[in-house]
Amino acid sequence: MAQPSDRSHINAVVCIPTFRRPDWLSQTLASLSRQTAEVAFAIVVVDNDPGNPAGARTAEEFFADTGLPNAVFIESNQGNCFAINRAFGEALKRFPEAEFFLMIDDDEVASADWLANIVETANQEEADIVGGPVLRQFLEEPGDAVKNHQLFVSIDGPSRQLEQIHGSGNCLIRRGVFETLGTPIFDLKYNFLGGGDMDFFTRCRKAGFKTCWSAQAIIHEFVPRERTSPQFLMTRSIRTGSINYVVDRSNGMPASKAFLKNLVSLALGIGRSATVFFRTGHFLPASHPFLVSLGRMYAALGFLPEPYKDSEKT
């Protein structure tokens, strides 16, 4: 485990959970080394593959060459929530002067001014949470059916205040948010399902924290060919609906209201799918609204997918 350095002057900590992607992780780390921000920052890497922690080795080699303030850990408990909770928890503890805690995934690279822009938005808007664009970088050019799929569409538009963000792949969170919400940071019920970030930011909204969008804080995400296949995208649409249902129930929605919402969602989903099909002429993007509704139904019946159980993505 690499030892952190210069921790007394660190104002921001970038957290990276990683799982079996050392080559991509090296590109993530390289992008952080090119940041132009006049912000003292550290990097915390948590490898969630104790059997072969290639990511931890990659990180330690990188930090030995660059000298960036850092800490590297191996999390033996499998699952993305365990890895993310360890990353934020160690960052909070080992860099006690830091105010901002950020996250980037190990299949993403940050633009050179990412850190500067997201921290600037947090300071100017006095925001507790800031999100930014995640632009997809397809490793193999997909067809229009994939490009038009809702799963590859994210929040856009100018910098502004939002009700909440949904994903942690490009986010900033102030220390006070963690102190208020307590632990575990990401609810472990989402450990293999995914959606711990959506639940976390939903709890942040309900707690009254201010969330903003930084349009210039841009991150690029690698999308390999296997994540553009019809089977992958349709399965992920169903999982999205399942996550939405679990988040609703976890945050106080009564079972009767959730059931009614499922029925309304199913009816609307059929209509929305038809609308998308007539607009795009492609079945794949058109299937998304209906499959999201179907995923809600599956979750209500107790059928939950576990894509992060011994998977290739944390």
C-alpha cells in the first residue's frame, strides 16, 4: 500500500474504485496527472480484486513515477459499494483538511480542466454536490440504433442548479455531506445490483443539499463493443428499472404507491417505446422505456439482477 504524502495541504481528493482494468486505469491516472487546476489534490485508488490486484500495482507504479499525493488500498469484500465506500472513507480519514471529494471511474479519462471547473462551480455556487458531463468514447463506431439509445444520453445544457444528479462517475461531494449522512456511504443493498449512487444522491436531495451542474467539467468514458450489444443494452434497461424501484422503496415510498407507480410506468412505457420507434425507426432504443418499466415489475416481485457479482465492472 502506498503511503499518502503532503496531506496537510490537500483540498480535494479524487477517488477511483477499480476492478480488473489496469490498462484503462493507467489512462485514468494519466489524465489526472495533466490537470491544470491550482488546487492541491490527492488520489485514492481502491482495487476490488484481492486475488490479483493488478490495479493496485498499476497505481503504485504510477505514483512512484509522478509523486502525486496518494493512497492505494485493496478491498477484499467484493462489490462496487464496498469499493466506493472504502475509497471515500479512506479519503476522508487520511486527508483531514480536504473539503472536496470527487470520483472518476476506471474506464474514464478527465479533461485537463475537469478538476478546475468542477471545484470552481462548487465554490461559486456554494454547492454541496456537483456533477458534470460524461461523454461516451466508443472504441468501435456503433450504428445509429446504439447512438440513439437512452442509456448513452446524459444530462446536458448549461451550468446550473439541479434537483439531483444520478451517477457517481463524474461528481464532487463536500465533506459535510458525508458527515451528515453517515455510514455506510453507499447502501450495501446495491452492492451487486448497482444504483448505490442514485440512492445516495436521492438521500442528498431529501436532506436538502444543494446540487449543481458544471457543463465544462467534462469526463470521457470508454465504451467497448460488448457494451453496445443488444443483449447488454436491453439487460441494462431492465436493471435500470429495477434500481429505480428499489431506490423508491428505500427512500420511503409505500408498497401500495410503488405498485401503482409500476402500473402507470408500464402503461407509459409502452407508449413511449412506440414514440421512440416511430421517431428513430430502430427497435433497440425503442425498447428502453418498456424494459425500464418491466424492470420495476421484476424488482417488485423480488427478482433483482446482480451484474457486479464477480463482473468486469465495479
